[in-house]
Amino acid sequence: MPFEIVRNDITRMSTDAIVNPANSSLLGGGGVDGAIHRAAGPELLEECRGLGGCRTGEAKITKGYRLPAKYVIHTVGPVWRGGGYGEKELLSACYRNSLRLAEEARCESVAFPLISAGAYGYPQEEAMSVAVDTITAFLETSEMTVYLVLFGHGAFITGKKLYRDVVEYIDDVYAETRVSARRAHVRESLWRRDEAAGLDFDQRLAAEEPEYTSPNLNAPSAPMAAAPSEGLGKKKSALPNWKELLKRTDEGFSPALLRMIDERGMTDAQCYKRANVDRKLFSKIRSNPDYKPGKTTVFAFAVALELTLAETKDLLRRAGFAISRSSKLDIVMEYCIQHGVYNVYEINEVLFSLDLPLLGSGFRG
Ligand code: AR6
């Protein structure tokens, strides 16, 4: 996956490079810096002694020694002094310069901690948005896989509006499901009572309250409804003819995906990048009309293509999936799609905090 948030200890990451939030001496310290030096062994400090320090916002590269990572990229984040001292630009420069060094060293993967968000006091939520914005801007023109390694659940994400709204929605859906289950139980008891009282089938049906017959849990599935999506605007507005419709009913996931990309006038790269999907995985999908993706991959493309809920259900069906109210992932996706949240990174932050699988995917499908 091109950009992934993971919960881990950065010294355990077996990426080509890991990034060390160091101080300007580059001679070790506490926090991640200390942990990296301990895990890499004394040879790392030896090499660092020869680097002559590093200025805030810049980066230098060394070998990884005893670490699983081949390289360590040392960068010096800004100390937070209230935000009026160019902290944001300096922090962004840390990510950009580190990524540039990783690229020069031909790294295919690199892992960052949240630079400056510990001893240097940068507010975590803001540090996270600088990290996400800078990394995703870089990935627009690069095929590298970048990990943002967080300690803990990212408490700062749970304070965000989208997270709170999604959690409220999940609670509502669960409450609604419980009410439906209770109603079904009551309905069955009444049905049995009427049966015992000798009412025939039609009489019992007539006695049933209409609200019990339509729990209205899922939005209607209308696979071919070409509801206009906001933002992309290049979709065909006319309904397809019947011949076309019948042909499309049997269309598999891969042909349907490629057709929708074309209909929107997007390039393949625009689409797989917006979906946070690996280029290699996209070529696999492209070259195999029978390719069966994972559910998170389908959701990722639904987000990239800004599909409506009905269109998403249709695409899922073509990959052999359905939306279920008992799946938390599905409920989160239903919320995001219905509320026009089509930013895969924003959605992934919420999924990460809820311990759910993230959207987009590499070869894990
Ligand atoms: N893996 C991933 N993240 C971690 C780990 C870990 N093993 N340990 C801590 N974090 P910090 P800074 C998180 O203080 O703010 C050093 O002394 C941590 O929760 O390591 O840039 C240097 O020498 C926090 O969110 O880096 C400098 O003097 C983030 O990583 C100074 O600290 C960064 O915390 C640099 O301070």
C-alpha cells in the first residue's frame, strides 16, 4: 500500500529505511532516537560522528547496522514554540528531505515516526496532518511505500469531528439493529399467538403491523442507477440502454472498474493513487478480468471513483461481497460514502483508530 498508518515500534520495521527524529548533533538522545541507536548498535553512532550534525528541517542518511532496516535517515524536527516560528514549514521539510534521500538511495519503502511530536512538543494532531499532507503530496509522483508508525491508538485522531461522527453513526446503527431484532421477536410471538387462536395465514398477515415488515435497514440497491457524483462531473448522465444494461450485469469487477475509470475521464494512475492502491496491484487487476480483490480494495476504488452507495454495493457484488450491518468496516464506509467523505487518508485515520483494516492495498489483496 503506498501510504499506510501502522501501530508499531519503529525499530522493528523492516522497510528499506526508517527515519530518526534526531537532534542537531546527530549523536543520539532519548525517545525514538535513543531506541534506534540502542537497536542499531554502536556502529551507528560511529558513522553519525562523521556527519557533522544536521540543521533543522534537513536530513542525512546512514546504514541501519543491526536494525531490520537497511538505512536510517536522520532528520531534525523543529521544537514547537507556539507555531509562529516557521515550525510547519520546517516539519514539512523534514519529511520532504527524508523522502528525497530515500529516493536517491533507491528505497522502495520508508517508515516515519511522528517527527517532533514527542520531546519537541509539536501538537500531535497538527504534526499528523503535516506528515499526511507532505507524504501524500510526495506520493503523487512516486511509487514508494511510506509507513507512518504511531505508538498507541492515535488518541489525537479520536478528537476529530469525522471520527466522532462515525462512532455516533455506528452506535445508531447498532441501536437500530437491536430494535429490529426485538421487533422481530415480538412479531414472531404475535404470529404464534394468532396461529394458536386459529387465524388463517391471510388474517395473520393482515394483523401484522406494517412497520414490522419493513425495517428499512439498507438503502435500496440500484446497481445501474447513474446518480451523478460530485467533484468528478465527467460521468455519463443518460441511462444506459437495455442491451448495455444486460451486458453489464455479468461484467466482473475488473472490467467494471476500468469502464468507470474511463467514464470519468480519469487516468489509471489518478485512480489507483486516489485509492491508495499499489501500482503493481493495479496492473494485476487490469490484466486479469477475473481478478478477485479484497473488500478493502473495492472500497478504496469506490472512494477514488466517488461512487454512490448503490454503485458501491454494485461494485462489491461484482467482487463477491455485500455490505453487512454487522460489519463495522461496512458501517464506517456506508457513513463516509453517504456523507461524501472521499478522502482515502482521512477515512484510513478513522479506520486505524477503530482497529479496522485500512483501505487500499498492496499484494495482500
Ligand atoms: N516507535 C514509533 N514511535 C515512537 C517510538 C517508537 N519506538 N517511541 C516514541 N515514539 P520523539 P521528537 C513516538 O521524542 O519530538 C530525542 O531525544 C512518540 O510518541 O522521539 O522529534 C532526539 O534526540 C512521539 O509521538 O521525537 C531529540 O532531541 C514521536 O515518536 C528529540 O528527542 C516522536 O517522539 C526529538 O524529539
